[in-house]
Amino acid sequence: MKNLFSVEGKVALVTGGTRGIGYMIARGFVENGVRTYISARKADVCDQVASELSEIGECIALPADLSTLEGVKDLAAQFTEKEPALDILVNNAGAAWGAAIDEFPEAGWDKVMDLNVKSLFFMTQALLPNLEKAGSTDNPARIINIGSVDGIGIPHTDTWSYPASKAAVHQLTRVMANRLAARNINVNAVAPGPFESQMMAHTLETTGDKIAARLPRKRIGRPEDMAGVTLYLASQASAYVTGVIIPVDGGHLVAD
């Protein structure tokens, strides 16, 4: 049972790894000995964050725009040039759009669905050979998809395409887990509740105290909360776990 939660020496790719949830995950990996590749649309930001994280471990920037299939393929090609095998793929890149139902635009629907669902699927497809090279029966490769509690419960905001996209991520996770187990790849999802991130910044600034008060744990999520669950899903401790969606929400889904 010793070193059951160790991830040292593994290789990870975290999309959307320069801020918010993705940054929390990437930093957790880097601090625990994972050679971590991070991707983001803005090359200068990606390079800056990779340089910062390289002061505590091994982090490499791979800038790419995952809103297009060309960008997805480019990221997969960049990664494969550097690494034949991939132990951990974190599909975190995502977007949201808010508007009342009477005014919600097609552009807001398509942008969110394309990045949150379509790109996640094709990113996984493109890196399947790398994941298969890393995985074994006793220690499978890992795909960790980032969903949301909004894909399980009912959100309080008018972000119509966002909860629909995250519910799709959860179901896609289950289907992938079923199909890819035979290829020695575990697929699970994390469904974050309220965490400090750019996507949540305005909401937390205006109603953060009220949100925290409603939660059974009485606080907003911290970086170590997100790092902890993804380190578990990436370690030997979860080798027999696939196809699950884990809420990390301070009890949001069970609140009165």
C-alpha cells in the first residue's frame, strides 16, 4: 500500500492549464513530480505560467486554440513530438456564455458546445495512441474530464448552453469509460462547484458570501481541494475506478 497516491514520474497534459481549475490541477501535478504540459490559447500567457511553475517542478507550455479542430490536431502533434506516451490527459479547456433565454444567441450556444464537448472528444481521439502506450492492465492511463455541478443540478444563472454542455461531458465520460477500459484507459470526470476562477470571478465578487453561506462546508473551493481529487484520479489509488463523476462542491448538491 506504500506510495498508493504517488504520481511522481508521470506525464500529464492539462488543457486550459493557465488559470482557474486548470491551473490548480497543473500546479498540483507539478508539485508532486509530474512532468506537466499546459495548453492555452494565448501563447504569452502559456509561456509565462509554464515558466512560473517550472520554478517548483517540470512544466512545458504548448499553446493552442482548441476552439477549432485544427487547433486540437496541432496540440496533439506538438505533444507527440515531445512525448510518445501520455499517462494523464485532463480535458479542462472550456467556456461559458450568459444571457436570458429570450436573447440567448446561436454564437453563445455554438462556442460553448464546441469547446466544452466537441473539442474534448476530438482531443481525446487524437491522443489515444499516446494514452495506450502509457497504460497497462494494472496501471491504466487516465483521462480526467472537467464537468460541473451545473451539469448535475440546476444553475442559478442563465448560462443555458453551459449546463447542457457539462451534462454532455458527464455522459460522454461514462461512454468513454465503457469503450476505453479494454484499451487500459480509465475515464472519470470531476464536477466542480464554486471555486475561485475567472469564469466565477464576477459571481463570487457580487454574491460570494451568500454562496459560501449556503454550502454545508461554508466556504468556496480552494486550490488544494481540486488538486487533491485529480491527484487521486491520476494515482494507483484509483486504478479500479472508471466511469464516475465526482462532485467537488463543498456539499452544494446536497444543500438545503
